[in-house]
Amino acid sequence: MSHHCHALGCKAACPPRWLMCRACWAQVPRDMQDEVYRTVKLRGPCCDATWAPWWRAQANAIHHVAMLKAPSPK
């Protein structure tokens, strides 16, 4: 089973431990990247409330890249 980038519209293959391919990840500001890395370490062994900070951090990173590709109309 192959894993792909989680950036919306990107289907580039990447390792399962990566959230995005290199090209998309490079578009994420460093502070957002740091937050993803920080929160991944907080997750417990079971999918429970300890995962919530990581879900938010990765969703923010995905949203940021999506807005760069297709900004919302004003």
C-alpha cells in the first residue's frame, strides 16, 4: 500500500511517517512545521484525546498549503 501527500490535490508518493511530500512541506511556515513535530510527540498509544493537538496542527498545515494553491475569494 502506498502513502501519498496529505496536501489537498497532491498525490505525490511519500513515506508513511511524512505528512506531506517535500515540495508541499516546504510551503508550510517553520512555526507550523515545529508545531506538527512538537504535537506528534504528545500522542498516546491509543487514538484518544491526546491526539487532538496533533490533529489541529496537521490540519492547520494542510489548510495553509491549500490556501496557497487556491486562496478563498474575497
